[in-house]
Amino acid sequence: PASIQIKSIMKNACLSAIAVALAATSAFAYPQYAPTCEEDIRAAILFREENMNKSARWESALKSWFGAGEECLHCADDPCGNHGYHGNWEGLECRGDWITDDGWSRWSGQKSAKGNCKKITNFHLPDRGLEGPFPEALKYFPNLAEIDMDSNNLIGELPEYFACMPNLIEIDLEENQFTGTIPPAWGNLQKLEEVEVDDNPQLHGCIPHGLPADEHGGKVSFSTDPKIGTSWGGTRINGRRCANAPMPDCSHTKIPEDAPMPRKANITLPHHPAQMTPEEAEEYFRSQLAADTEKRVFSNP
């Protein structure tokens, strides 16, 4: 199967699984429980289901947000995976804990992070032409330190609920079509090092006092990117500082009790792989993945 060129992501994943099964004498050796924190997986599923059917661009951006990603869509849900901080689900990164010690800040890395599960810490979906208002379901991610959705076609007002995400270090929303002002409640974010809203021509107003200082040198703490501070070129923002707003009500950012639970086991073939053709196995995995998603997402008690 490795020599066959297959365009379909699902077909490639299914045929690879069948090849492994045929060559092995034992069952698939995937872990039963995904190592990503359950609350992060539930947040990612809510985000996927809110946005995947918006357009072909959104569908393409989120197509790997199942199972263990494109390599195994029918595996147990595991956005973080075991491939370093780059996760299985495109755009999601899991870097461990943010540690500040004697004025220096760094990531602990996954192996040195506290707890028994991996946290989704960075959200990256830039340069994909994604349309519409800023996604509401991003508010459910409990551990995000970075949000990067620059160079898309997002519209409407900047989300006030960012103020309810106290771990945010970087917000990068430049080159979109946002309107209104920078939410004054963002000034309550104590860890922010960078806010980029450049080239949103309809943004106007002032900059909350609590946001980072204007453009300056140095590096962002968790990357080699230049430290921008607060950057607003190509907007109608006047550059003056203004008062922060009080913290908003953040109760709506809690993951709903009826949010879907992650799939904790692989979808397996009903017969020995040798008794099914690759096409039959592909169709079976496709139908079972759809049925499983429907059951967990839309029928969760």
C-alpha cells in the first residue's frame, strides 16, 4: 500500500491500517486512552462541529480533527499525539506548562509538564482564507497561550471573551476584516506579550492600558519571532491609551456539561482484514466514523 498514490485522506489512512494489520500477528497497538486532556479534546470537538461545515476552506482546515489525525482518523481522539509539541490535529500545539522564573519565561515541554495529560496550548490557523465572524467555540479551550488566525477573511467585532483566557501570551489577528474597537476588557490579560491587529482597515478607537507597550524589540518568549508588543498599523486606531474595562462575566466560557466526549477507542474492522478488500474496509471505516461522530456529538445525553 505504501507505493499506491491515493488522493483521499480517508482512503490513505484506512489502507495503511489494513496493511499494518495484514503484516502483524497481533491487533493494532494503539493506546486505549488518548493522552490529551479530556477538557481540551471536548473543546476541540465543539470547535470542529461549529465550524467545519461553514465552507470548503473551513472543512479543509479541520479535516484532520478526528482520531489521531490524518494518519489514523479512526483511532481514539488524540489531538496532541506523541510527535513533539506539534499535534495530530492540524493547527493545535501542546507545549507543556508556561514557567516564569527570575524574570525568564519558557515552556516546560510535554515530558516535564504537570499532570497526567497533555494540554492544548497554541492555536494556529493562519493564511487559509477562513471566512465569517470569529469562532465562538474557541472560548472553550481552557489552556491557550497563543491564538494565531492572521491573514484570513474574518469579519465582525474582536471577541471580548479573550479576556476570560488568562494564559494568553500572544494574539495575532492581523490582515483580516474586523470592525469596531479593541475590547477594553483585554487590558485585564496579565501575561500578554504581543497583540497584532494590523491591516484590519475598519478597526478604530484607542488601546487599553493593560495591553503590551507599543512596538519594541526583543523576542516573543516562546518563539524566535520578533517581540512586537501592540501593533496596529493599517487600521484607524488612534494609538492613544484608554482605560481597561472590568472583567466580563466568564461563566459562558465553561465547557457545557452536554459537550461531546472524546472517542476513547479505535474503530476496528468487524472481520479479519484479509477477509475484506481495501475498498470495503474504507467504506466501513467511513460509515463508522460518521455514525460514531453523530452519536457522540449530537446525541450526547
